[in-house]
Amino acid sequence: MALSREQLAQRVAQELQDGYYVNLGIGIPTLVANYVPEGMEVMLQSENGLLGMGQFPTEDEIDADLINAGKQTVTMAKGASIFDSAESFAMIRGGHVDLTVLGAFEVDVNGNIASYMIPGKLIKGMGGAMDLVAGADNIIVTMTHASKHGVSKLLTNCTLPLTGKGCIKKVLTDLAFIEIKNGKFYLLERAPGVSVEEIISLTEGELVVEGDVPEMRL
Amino acid sequence: MAGFDKVVSSYEEAMEGLEDNMTVIAGGFGLCGIPENLISEIKRKGTKGLTVVSNNCGVDDFGLGILLPDRQIKKIIASYVGENAEFERQMMNGELDVELTPQGTLAEKMRAGGAGIPAFFTATGYGTPVAEGKEEREFNGRHYILEPAITGDFAIVKAWKADRYGNLVFRKTARNFNPMAATAGKITVVEVEEIVEPGELDPDQIHTPGIYVNRLVLGTFEKRIEQRTIRS
């Protein structure tokens, strides 16, 4: 079975470490915050200028001056700090954020990522995504492995305009956990009940399968 | 106004001198921390042909979006747009020039502009459409592109509190682009929720020193919320 959105978030959460500063993109990455292991401390960075993002507010706590990068009202966690946007991206570009999780339309064997623009359709912009992929060393891309029509999104070459070049090393799809190195995809784990053959058939870029590929533990 | 006193008594006075085809840098992220009344004043004045530099362009009936129906904005430099129907229509028809700029690069362009740095190298955007036509250089084995700084004829800023000398304190994430915008305007206009006497703000707690501020006006704010989200 392909992973659900919640299961994708659960698997990403296994990559968290105690004391990590983490930036979570909009969508599935945001759900990762719900699966921080018990007893572990992580601090969430929101690129509009908040380190130490808390949960959503109650009706009484809502504050128009306190939002996250998705423009949603939020609260601050204990030990939070606030800063301007230049400082926020100094943290990101300077490589101070330990883990970045974001979505994509396509990735390819050279670590290129396309995530912000489909020519001919409405272009809304890249927001902070280009800064995040260029600045972070440890990035996990979460995405569906293929389109509804079975067209692979893990490619030899991205077809859409790039968000970043040569910057992605780890991809978690609804079917597989994949590492990118030496111009190839490497199959590290497969979703429970998903066969290696199915993953191969839905991966357009070169996929290396070494030995028995374990199922993810969720 | 005398000496260091930056306070003006009306929004009309605050935006005096804004003319057609000028560049305006605006603080704010989404609808958070936007200079909402200064934007309304630009609408009232009817100034046209503006180049606006702002992370976003408001929504249909609030924020910078209200400058769209009368075609007051000729060009916008932003990182994320299209939260409103009129914007989309003008962009698709080629009536509005949109220069998409990565969010961190946009913040740094304002910061550099205000700090007298004409351009800077960044890895952000290398190998993407953003890099087209820009100088590329390698430092320590990594690729970077040269991004020019931005300055504006006017900067419009929203702060929480100020003293009469224009020393500013921002509140929570309403800070966002406002401190950089404040440095990058030839004329920087700030609207605030409260003005106190010089000496009342703790110098250690001031986010933007008054040297960057030319005009200060007291306002009342709607502070509209774009994505009201509560926990269940």
C-alpha cells in the first residue's frame, strides 16, 4: 500500500534528532510536527521570522501579528525567538538549519528539484523554496512517486523549471525512501506491501537496487 | 516637525511627494505587518505606474491588492503572488509585470540596498530561471549568482511602537520585511499603533533606529487575518 500523508509524515519524523532546528514546508511536511518522538526536543523554524513555532492557537489566543510561513495563525513555543526576514534567511542560507522538509513536483538523478512552476498554469512564485534548497545540506523531499496516470516524478532530467540544482539527496515518496548520489537513485526502503518491481516500474531515472530492500517501519 | 521629531499629523502629509512611476518598497508578509493605511493613502492619491517591491501583493480587497483595480501598479517584485483574482487577470493579460524573486534574496536585496551594498552573490536560484541573465561565479567549489540590491523612492513600513524620533519596535512576526524596507527608501514612512516620547523606549530593545525613518504617523489597524487557523 502506498503511504498516506500521515504515514509519510511519520516516516520523515524518524529522521529527526534531539536538538534539531527544523524547517517544515507547507502540506505534508507540516504534519511531521505531529510525530516528534516523545522526549525529543526539536525547534521549528518558520521562514517569515520565527524560531520555536508552537501549535495552532485557541480562539482566545489568536493574534494577527503571529503567523507562520503558510500565513496561518500560530503560537510560540517555549524559548522561541522572533527576527526579521533577512536574519531568517541568513539562518537558512548559512546552513544553520539542521533539517529541511519540503514537497516537489519532480526530482532527478542529479539532485535537481522542480517544485514551484508549471509553465502555462498560474505561477504563484517560489516563496522561500529556492533559498531553502540552496542553503540546507540535509533536505528531505516528500512527494508522490508518480502521477495519478502512472507518470514517474523521479526522472533522469527534470522537465519543469528548477527550484534548485544538484541540492537534493533524500526523497521520501508514497512508495519508497530513496537516496540520490553519483547521478543515480538508490532504493533504501519500500513502503509496506509495495514491491521492488512496482517501484522500478514507476521510476523513470536510473534506480539502483542493492540486496533485499527492507520495508519501512511505521 | 523640528529636530529629530519625525511625527506628521496626517496620512496625506505622510505620503506627500509620491509621484507616478516611482518605486515603493513595502514591509509585510501576507497580510501580517503590512502598512495598510499607507497603502490606502496611495489608493486615495491615485498615483499610477508604480513599481512595488513587496513579498506578496495582498488580497482582492485588502493590502496592496487594492491598488490593482485602478492599475496603479505597473510592476511588482515579489516572492509569492496570485492570492487574488484581479492580480491573476492582470498578470495573465500582460498588464502587470511580475518579477518573481526568492524570498531570502528579496529580503537581502532590501537589506543590501539600505546598507550601501550594490549587489551580492548567493547560491539561491543558481541553475533556475532566476539566474537567467545574471553573472555567475564559483567560490570554494560552489556556484553563485550576482543579485543587485534594491532601493526605493519611498519605503512604507508598519511598526508596533515608536518614539517621536522614529526609533521603532515591531511586534511578533509582523516584523518580517519591515526593518529591511525601512532602510531602503529614499523617504521612509512608518505607521505605528503607538507613539511615545523620546527616552521612553529602552535603547537596547529598539529594532530599527530612527536614522532610517523620515516620517512617522499614528494609525489604527484592521490587521486582517488571511488563514485563521485554530487547534481542534
